[in-house]
Amino acid sequence: MFRRIAARLLASLSLLRPLLRPSELRAVIRRSEFGLILIAGVVGVLAGLAVAAMSFISHALHVLIFKIGSTERLSSAAFLEPTTVLLAPVAGGVVMGLLHLILRKWRKKPMVDPIEANALHGGRLSLTDSIIVAVQNLISNGFGTSIGLEAGYTQLSSGIASKIGSLVQLRRTDLRVLVGCGAAGAIASAFNAPLTGAFYAFELIIGTYTIVSLAPVVVAALAATFVTRLFVGDAFMIDIGKIGTVVPADYLPAVVLGIVCAGGGILLMQGVTKVEELARASSISSAFRPAIGGLAVGLLALIDTQVLSAGHGALHASLNQNMAIGAVLGLLLLKSVASAITIGAGFRGGLFFASLFLGALIGKLFAYSTPYIFANATLTPVIYAVVGMSAMAVAVIGGPLTMTFLALEVTGDFPITALALAAVITSSVVVRTTFGYSFATWRFHLRGESIRSAHDVGWIRNLTVDKLMRADVKTAPASMTLEDFRKEFPLGSTQRVIMVGEDEKYIGMVLTPEIYSAATEGGEEKPQLADFIRFKNDVLLRSMNAKQAAAMFDKTETEALAVVNNQIERKVIGQLSESHTLRRYTEELDRRRREISGEI
């Protein structure tokens, strides 16, 4: 009997051994789908704590600096001292400028956000950089500039997730999913909306949806929401008050509202860019730009304090009260300009909540005009505000399903969600066809990056011509005669020869079979070797990736091209064939697909 009990105890201990050895714990997490779900739950808890902590610090700064009540929101405070309203954003700009000077000397590499990390770096994200971004976002928001905390939430939570994934040595695909789990937890916590957080991760951070990634992302979103509600309560919930009913005649106005919001989103994104361009053209040091931008925001806040900070209080106030058309239009313009100046001047943050607030204002404005345009429409201004929130947010942030689920979780009403879906799809299509970018990818475009989403393209960049090419190539001087060429390269010895000048500079390529098929008359060869030189300007660079190389082969309609060191020196360093490029690209693409589907 004792032997049986001892045997069972030993068997139980053997099951716990992976928990006792770090190396075996890593192996269990890496090889088991349940292990990834477990670690995603941990990431969700930490994301919820991060959001709660940042929210607490931000509100504490508002209470300390602006002297508001502990239960008040800055953008809807009953009274704010005008001097503080003017000078607080300037003080925040001074702090941001000092941080910029410190970071310019200390951090040489640009900071990477979760979308870029998953697209180019296999989910690797610096936790130090993420903490710095979160601190900058807290300063920007805490001193009242017109910006939300969602960018800091997602950056810090994704950075924590990436760090944990790196410690347990997750595979590239699993690490990208875990970074998405961090972002899902952050957005789920920020809006008390787990479905919104989950689809934010799928559409914007991971870039794809798979059955394998479903459970970890949802678990992270649920865990983060639970933790944040435990510490913060219902502070993040968007209260829309009383809503009406939806009839078929309401869909056409929703589609038109989607088009209007798409235009508003494009104008907002271009506005941020214009502010940045003006700041650079002014030759003002980047260390002083935030203070000047803070002064501009302070002046706008003197007109209407609702432009301060993210605008949570102002959004709730505008949803639940009747406002004159002039008041709504004025607040819309002031908030748009303040948000563009805040980001353009160098403060840290994003446009997530600003886009929701602006969309709600556009929706309310649209509601005033519908009785004169759509006679059979029955929607209330509150419903138009919710639809406008989703349509404007998808124009700026992207993620159609994300913003649709946000409408569902805010209202709890499926007919209104269907209405929001119609507006969201319209807005998304209009922005994609006319502008082509969300705010994040637009910023990448301005930096010279070609990525349009979080789809994993980093491996393509790593599959470079330098790694694929053959270094042993046949070369010959371009001054060689046709007879000497035939002696040097007999028929069948090689398919192609690369011609170089006296300084070893690339001149072009000669196809050997063409030389031997040249017609001769009277014993004398009329053609010259120069007549057979092809692809004089078509070369590959060692830094090109496989996709770019394949495009060059398609353009030149040739089977192989020379590889040169750069376009100035044009020194021949190798040769690459189309067949080898496509084979390696296909092999790597298949491997990536198997990883995503969980086959390896």
C-alpha cells in the first residue's frame, strides 16, 4: 500500500518537474498551445495593471496641476483656473523638450511600436523604450495636452508581453501573437471592451486571425478587463444614455455619415503632418517645439477647456446633453486643431480617443441635418454619435471589426451595431481607396517605411539578394573582341558572362548562346561583342529582398541578373537567378504559413 502511495507521489512530482526547472518550463510553453494561453493570461493581468496604474497617475497629475476634484474629469471640470489652463501645457512641453535632449544623446535608434515590431522584427520590442514612451505619454496627457493614453497603454503592455516572450524564448510566430495579447489587454482595459481589444490585436497588431491565436488573445483581453475593473471600476465605460430604435431607412444616412467621417479622418491625419512640416520648416529646435505647441493648446483651451487631455469627460457630456449647432461645430474644430498641434509639436500619444470624440461630434452635427435630407430616418443624435465614433475611428486607426465591436460593447444593441458596421465599412473603403493609410501606417510612410499593416514582412527583408546570390561568376572585359570571347568561353562552358570595364565596373551581360548563333559572311564576323551586351542598366543590389528581386526579373524578362555593391561604384559581387530566388522565397513563405497555422 505504501509503495503504491509513494509511486503516485513520484508520478505527481514528475508532472511538476517542468514547473521546477526554467528550461523545461520554457519547453512546455513553447510546445503546448495551453502553455501559450497560460502565458497570455499572465500578460493580460499585467496589461490590466499597467492600464490601471497609468490611468491613476494621469488622473493624479490632473488633480495636482489643475486642482480638479477627485471624481472630476479634466475635460468636463466645472471650473479651471485660466492661468493654469494656459501654462500647464507649456510646462508639459518644457518637460518633454528636456526628455528629448536626454534621449537624443542616450538613445540612438528610433523607438519601435507594436505594429512595426510585429511587421519587421518578429515581435521583438524593447521594454525600456516602451516604458519611455509610456512616461512621455503620461507627461503629455497629465499636463493637459489634447491627447489620450491609448498609445502608452498598448506600447507598455506590448513591451511587457515581448519581454516575457523573449525570456521564455518563444518562436517568432508565438512572440508576435503574445505582443498582440499585450495590445488586446491594453485596449480591452481602456474601454472595458474585451471583444474590441481582441479584434484590435487581430486586425492591427498581429495582422491576421487564426484559430491558434484566438484563445490566447481572448484570454488576455478578458483577464485585463477583469483586473482593470477590479481596480478602477466603471471609470472607463462610455455611457451613451438612452438609445432609440433602428429601421431600414436609417442605413442610407449611416453610409453617408461613414463617407463624411472618412473625409474628416483624412483631414485630421494630414493636419498632423502639416503641423510637423511647419515645425521643421521653421528651423525651431525639436527640444523647443513641444513648449510652443503646448502654448498653442493652452490658448485653444482658454476658448473651450473641453479640448484638454483625452476628452473622456467632454465625450460623456456631449453624448448626454443637447448642444447648439454652433457649440458642436466650434468644439469639433478646436479639438481637431488641438490634437493635430499636440502630436505635430512632438508630444507622445495617439489619436484613438480623439477620433472617437471627434466622430461623436460629427455624428451629432450630422443628426441636425438628417430631417432635411432623409425624411424617413428615425435615429436620435446619440445613435448618430455612436455611429460617427466608429466610422471616424476606423478612418484614423483602422480595424473595421474592432470599431464595430466597440459599438456593440458600448450600446449592447445589435441593430445599432449593424448600422455602425455599414458606416464603418463605408469609411474604411473610402479611406483605403482615396488615402491608403491609417494614422500609424501613414506615419511609417512619412518615415520612408513601406509597411501597410502588421503582417509579418520582416522575414522577407531578411531574405536578401546578398544571402541568395552566387559569388562565383564569369566576368570578362568589355574591350574583348568577339573572337577572343569565343576562345575564352567555348559553347557550353557557361550560359552568361558579365562584362566589366577597366575599373571593374559593371557594363552589362552577354548570353553565350547568342554569340555562337550570330551569322557570319565571307569568313568575317560583322557583329562586335558590344552588340551583344544586354541589361546595361538592370542590376540587383545586395540589399534588395527576394520580393524586389523577383519584381526585377519580371520587369527585365530574364533568367539571371548581376549583383553589384551599389549604384555608384557598380562593382560586380555576384549573380542571382530567377529560379533560385523564387524557390527560396516559396520555401520560406511555406514555412511561415506552417508556423502561423501551428504545424511546426
